[in-house]
Amino acid sequence: MDARSHVLQVAVVGAGIAGLSSAISLSRGGHNVEIYERSSLANEVGAAIHVCPNASRILKRWGFDFELAKAVLVKEGRVVNATTLAASYSMSYDRLKDQYGSPWYFLHRVDLHNELKRLALAPGDAYPAAKLFLGTEVDTVDCSTGTITLRDGRRTQKDLIIAADGIHSTIASTVNGSSIPATETGQSAFRFLIPTQKLIEAGLADTLFINSDYGMSIAADATRRLVWYPCRRGELQNFVGIHPSRPDDCGSDAWNIGANVDSILHEYQSFHPDLVKACSLAKDPKLWKLLYRSPIPTWYRGKVALAGDAAHPMLPHQGQGGAQAIEDAAAFGALFASTSSVNDVTERLGMYQEVRRRRAAAIQIFSNAGQDQAEKIQEEARQYVDGHVPTNQAEFHKFNFGHDVVAACEEMLAQLGTGRLSKDKP
């Protein structure tokens, strides 16, 4: 932070990936950050998550310890036929770090969350620690005054409020002036973790693992996909089974609704026997009904901005949900690194929307299909992409991984200084 900058009083609503990342980024700018989380965080659970180069670059700047977080370096990827296991695509990712300045990692979501929490709550020599208030539910916010009313009736006033309260964000409705419904995609996803050693003992190593190395595999037929990859230093394999929704699937988009192994085996009975055998080893599987929410037109109002799933919930096909939340957070840090007064807040949030909205909207739409199904998203995505819409995995990687959100914010701040600031496109 510039020594002449105004220190902002910031509230972050939600202590997930977007909330903790925003707290890290803003507190490192010297601002005083309080995080309000309605849960107790006592029983954090989850599956694995992608931390792609566009996100890992940012985390490294914050001092994220990938070793402590038990990260797995992604080395290869492949797509195989669901019944024959014949490969239709394979690629080494050894050059990703050279291409994009940082590697691609897989992490267990709990390990990612714990390391983000450690960073958010640890002070530095030049910045304060954020403060985390658990069991603190926000009832309403007043966007113009920055007033937060908690569920227990207490009130507090802030210069800046970051709403990182998830896909069911009530603040997002306040910012946009109406409810923001999600629609069914006709797809659901099973999620489960299996210890790697258990799969090896079952004789499945040759089928499941790429040259005994760390990578991601996708087995696909016309309507179903089974995706698996390692996390937690390779000790666990994360499986995601995307399939047509059935009438008895839950109506919720919560990802931790219990499922049963028999349902998985029935859904994937036509897949290669080794893949069916792997699915039979699932313990405590979850079912996630995939719902889609179209890109929203407004990300901020007054002193309040949306981040993460509150702004742009994403389906799993691009593996960019967490990464885009981290990009949101990095944008806050860059845009609020130097503010002369609280009067700058609304202008900077307008810049935040301009930097982030169209890119995140494009990736929201990309995420509705696999990278080998680009024809499904071309028309809808075109309105948010300047130039060529990706058509294959290499082009998706370039679009997703190659963007530098901090540089984009710094360029916008430079335009502000010259009076060349542009308006956000539709």
C-alpha cells in the first residue's frame, strides 16, 4: 500500500475460497478486514479442486505454501473411450509453467481452505491480519451506506463490503435488485474419494494411472463422463461422475447430498469393467445436481461487490470455479492498493466489474461443457469474448491460464490517470 493511501474498513461476508482470498488480498494492501462466516467451520469437508496457473500465480504472490497444502503437480491429461479405454487425447503438461508462469495443481479442498485461512489470519510486517468471526450471519446490507445488519440485530458500518456468500447469496439479489434463479442443466454429478493404495491393491493401477504419474483422466461416452485425478500428495484419487439427471435425483445444487454406490454402478454399468470396479470401492459418495445460473449484469452497487459463486457460479467442466474466485480477490487487492479516500470505493468497484465480469461470464459459459465439446458453448460465449472463442483444449488453456488479472487492473488504473477509462460492455 502507498504510504499516502486511505486505510479502508472492509467486511467480507463468507469464509470460503472467495472470502478468504479477498481477505488476504485486501489486508495485504493495509486495509482492516473483518470476515463474517455464518457457520462454525468445525466440520469442513470437500473433494478435490483444480488450482490452475492463473490462480497458482496469485497464490504464490501471497506466500501460499503448496507443500504444506499437500498439492499435487499436474503432469499429464488424457481422454479415453469409456468402454475400450482407447485414448482420443493425451498431453504432457510439463511446459505449462514455462508458458504461463506457474504450474497447475490439484488440492484437496479442505487443504486449500486451511492454507488460505492461515494466510488470512496471519499478520505481516507491513499489513494487519484479517479477523474472522464465526457463527456470524449477515441478515441485510445497505449498499449505499455500507451498513451491515447481523441476524442477531447488531449493526456495523464499513467502507467496503465483499459479498462472498456463495451461489445462494442474498446480497447478490440486493445488488441486482431481484432474485437470480438457477435453471436445471439435466445433468448431475457423483463425487467420491478413494485412497490410491486401495486402487493399487485392487489391481487397477495400470488402468487408472498415466505411466504411474500424476495426471487427470476422463472416460466419456455420448452422455456420461467419469473424471479422476489425485490430491493430497497423491494419497487420494478424486472421482467425478457426470451423468444425465434421474427423476429421483435431489433437487438441490448442494454438492454434499448423500448418494449410494449402487446408483453409481447402475449409471456406469456400460463403462470398462475396471472403471466399474473402481466405482465399487467408493465410500460415502455425494450427489450434486448441476444447476446453471446465467451471467448477471451487475456485480456491484454502492459500497458492495460480489465475488466467487455469488457473482459467477460455475459447473465443473473447466475446473475454473476456485481459480476465478481467486482472480476476483486479486483484482480487489490491485484496485484498492492505493485509494485517497473512501470516496474512491464505488469508482474502483466499477473498475472491478469492468475487469472481471466479461471474462468470468465467458468462463461460466465455457464451464457448461467439456473442453472436447466446445461446439456446445460457442454461440452463447461469443457475446463475452473479444475475438476467437476457444474450440479445443489448447485454446481453452490459453484463454483460462494466460490471463493476468493484476496486470489488467494496473492497466485500468493507468487509464484512469489519463482519462481513457472505458465503459463495461454488455
